[in-house]
Amino acid sequence: MEPVYSEFNWKRLYPLGGTAALLQLAIVLVITVAAVALGLRPANVQEYYALYQSDRLALLLRDDFTSLLLVALYLFTIPALYIALRRIDAAATALASLFVLVAVVTCFATNSGFSMLYLSQQYAAAPRRELLAAGEAVLAADMWHSSGAYLAGILMQGGGMILSLVMLRSRDFAKATAYSGLLGNGLDLIQHVLHPFAPAVSDAIAPLMGVFYLAWFPLLAWNLFRLGRSRADRKEAKHGA
């Protein structure tokens, strides 16, 4: 009898991870278009509250909700990558996967979106100075400004770099996939580390990392879908024999 946790039984994670990677690509495109067409996320509490009253759809597109969805989808891509890469380097793959999963949880814990929506609703009903102060406090502790979020970014991009380095040693992943992941996550890590100290430099790096992410996610999806098909074909051939 075949073990319950065999490679074949885990192969279903490959198409799931591939689908998640395609969704991440779509979200990156939405974030890019929204930033160009509507602007970046609100810069302060007053802008956030005003946008809530004037255009809530634009607020949702400009705020952290799309980024949070992008991060959440790593809950599907990372397990698929772990299964695919664990035989190449089990320790590095497990550590990198743990880094990313911890970062995902931290991003959810520090996300300010729902808190700001609640405060915006309260401010729209009855504008009060204390609501402005509350909004400032929420933004100061959100996923872009708090120390926990800063560490989460280092863990997420660091984990992505480690996984990309392991991919370079795997025959199941194209070199283009590994290099685009290494450059995208690497540049993202650099801009994330520099942002509190040199925001101008960080802002200049951000468009470059976006280019490599636009390549990494579809290549990742292609490799994971191919892995799912190849594992199924090998299983069918084994049973046929």
C-alpha cells in the first residue's frame, strides 16, 4: 500500500499553488494600474477619511486590501514550493517556508484596513478630533510602519530569496523562474530595508522589483502546473506497467 503522505498524494498542491501564483500576478497588475490611475495609498488620516466619503471603491483599491490578498495567496504557493523543493534542500526550504508563513500572519495582524474603515465610518457620521488621533495611531502601527511589519517584510522577501536559490539547483524549475524570483525578492528586500532611512532610494527601486515580480509569478505558475502534470503522468505510467 502506498504511504498516505506520498509525493503523488501531495501533487494536488501543485495546481493549487500555480493557480495562486496566477492570482498573485493579477493582483500585482491591479495594484499597478490602481496606483497609476488612482494614486498611491492615502498619505494621512484626513485623506483616508475624505476618500471614504467620496469614493469607497477607489479607497479599497488604493489601500492595503489588495496587498493583503497578495500576501494571503502565499499560503497556497509556499506549501507547493515546499513539496517541490524539499528534496533539494530540506533545511533551507523548511526555513524559508516558515519565514514566509510567519510574515503572512504578521501582515494580517498589523493590517489597518478594517480598523480604518470603522474609524472612517465613525468620522463620516460625526467628525471629531479624537477620531483623527485614533486614525493616526492605527496608521502608525500598520503593516507599513510598525516594527513587526518591518520584520515581516524581511522574513517574506528573505524567504523568497532562499526558495529562489534552492530553485537554481532543481531541474523542476526553469532558471528564468529562479532568477526572476531572486531579483524580485532581492530588490524588494533592499527597498524594504532602506525605506525608513532612505525613502527616495527605496521609491526608485520599487518599479524595478515590480518588473521581476511580473515575470516570477507566471513562470512560477507554469512550473507548478507542469509539476502537477508530470507527477500524475508518472503515477499513471507506474500503474500501467
